[in-house]
Amino acid sequence: MTPATATDTSSLARDFDLRNLSPAFYADPYPVYHALRTHEPVKRMPDGSLFLTRFRDVQAVYRDPKTFSSDKTVEFRPKYGDSPLYAHHTTSLVFNDPPRHTRVRKLIAGALTARAIAAMEPGLIRLVDGLLDAAAQRGRIDLIGEFASAIPVEIIGNLLDVPHDERAPLRDWSLAILGALEPSLNDAQLARGNRAVSEFVDYLRGLVARRRAAPGDPQHDVLTRLIQGEGPGEQLSEEELLQNCIFILNAGHETTTNLIGNGLVTLTEWPGEREALLREPALIDTAVEECLRFESSNQLGNRMSTVDTEIGGVALPRGTPVTLCIGAAKRDPEQFAQPDRFDIRREPNRHLAFGFGIHQCAGLSLARLEARTAIGRFVRRFPAYRLDGEPTRGGRVRFRGFAAVPVVLNG
């Protein structure tokens, strides 16, 4: 590294502010992440919070949920006030600690067993092949709107047994609610997010009432399982039930959409790896893991210190917000050889795409199945697919993906 380059990277680290990001960062955050890991791996932000970019520090926080809490009842109050967004994000599974977290996770995980997920595969293959058949007739496709986003909405809709003719608003509600988790929001984004929560809750009240009157099979129908609970003391309150139904859709929707979209775009940028996958379809398992590592759908996580402690040699008092930069940790050269190389044969590949510890994603096996099926079958069906113009980024820092990706299917 030349002195000029070192100076440039030092400036990137020094000037980094999560609430004031440039368009260049949204297009490619990895040079900034590299600069932060090199010069300020535990970065003190202007608001007093910490921003972590090393794998070992991010993993250490995940390993210690007692010291680093996921509960957001205090942290989110200034951001959302007394609003539908506040009610949702402080009640859903991901932003809670045990015992509430344990109780809700157990109910959800019980419907996502290996057997239950295996039973979804034939229907998933039919769904993907139907989307590919329709695309073949057109000769082109928007990878996001006409493929990647359609898959998780259908799968999660099936898990909650949402009638097909009632699924149209689900994606827009999810995008609005998750968009309100961005570090910096304007009034329009807040209003859109609050409206989405309110409309989603109103819809779910009716769906829950119908399901109470006519329960489904709790081994496959997550909503019935949540309604019935596991036994005495395991019943969810009405608010917990409604907000965690929203969480299930949100958790399984945008991250999986981004995984599929990011993976297919990345394969166009690394043609040697795409050729390897075409020659050896069995590489799809490690290819999906590398997609998860290389271009993480979920770039950021958040915790709050519950006691005076330290991380990465930096002292932090009780009540300090901590941002875990998952996207940076997965490009850490201490953990991954040649981290900026996309290598579908990479093993081991112990990335943090699904988190770690008690908050590891309950639906990770389902997400992997969706990605293997969607990416693998797309590449085999259209081996010469190519981008048709510049993809449109989703414009988010927390959830990295595309809003639209125009593709010509036959080269």
C-alpha cells in the first residue's frame, strides 16, 4: 500500500458517519469497511455508539447476549416515538431477549423442522420452474420483481397460509417496515412504515380470527402454531401474535430476495465461477454459502451494552448502542483468505450471514433451500443470461440488494 493510499483509507475511516453516507457507499461499501477494519475497527460514532467491522469483535458480541442486549424498548423510543413502528419493532422476535425471545422462537422453529422444510421442496421447485417458464417466453426478466421477490413471498405466504388472492400487499408492507430500520430516516419513510404496520395489523386481525375458527395443521401452519402455543404459559398475547406474524414475513422476505438477486448478479461479474457451477451443479451448496458471505443481504445488526464492558480493547459504559457490521466482518482477511474474491468452492466458510448464537436466524435452512433452488435452476435454465443495463440498487445500507435487475436470458 502506497503512502497516498494509506492516507486515503485513513480519511475514509476518520470521516465515516453511518447517518451521513455518500452515494458511492451505497453502491460499494466495502472500501469503507476495509478502511475501518484497518484504522478504526471499533469506531466511535458522532452519537456515541460503536461501529464494529472485525469478524472477531462481531462474533464476540453475538456470543454474549447477556452483556449485549437485543431489546430495543429504550433505543427505539427516540427514533419512532409512540407509534405503530415502535410497537412492532419492540415486540417482534429479533429485537427481544429471553425469556420472551426464547418462547416465541420455540414456537416458530417448531414449524421449521428439517422434515417440514423438506416437504416444501417439491412445491418450491414447481414455483421456480413456473417463473422460469414465464421468463423464457418473454426472453428477458427483472430478476427482482419477476423472480427473486416472488419466491419468498409465496413461501412465507404458504407458511402462514395466507390466501393467494390476499398476498398482493405483503411485499410493499414488508419493504416499508424494514425500510424504517435504516440508520437515517425522513418523514416520508416514517409515515410509510407506520402506515404499513397499521394496515398489516388490521389485515392480520381478520386472518387470525378466521384461523381461530378453522385451525390448520400446527406442524405446517405457523399461524395456527402461534395461536395455539406449546402449552400452559406458552400462549402469546394478541399483540405478540400479530407483530410476530409481521416479523415472519419480513424476516423471510427481503433477505431471501436479496440473497437470490445478489447471487445471480455476482455470478455475472465472476464468469469463471458461473462456468464452474454450470460444469459442476453439485457446487450449488458452497456457492450459496459464498453468496451469503460475499454480498451479504443483511449488512448490519444492533445491540446495547447492559453493563460497563469493553470490546476490541475499547471501553464502553452500560447503555452504549453497538452496530455490528456483518458485511465488513465477512470480508475480514483475518477470517477469510482473499476475502474480496468470490470463490464458490470456499471451505471452510464460517460467515455470519444468519447471525450467531441464540439469535441465529430460525429460518436459515429454509433460506438456503430457496437460494439453492432459485439460483441453481436459473443458471442451468439460462446459462448465458446477462445484464441488460445497469441494475438499480435498493438504496439501503442495512439490507443490501437491488430494486431492479434487467436481464436478457439467452446472451
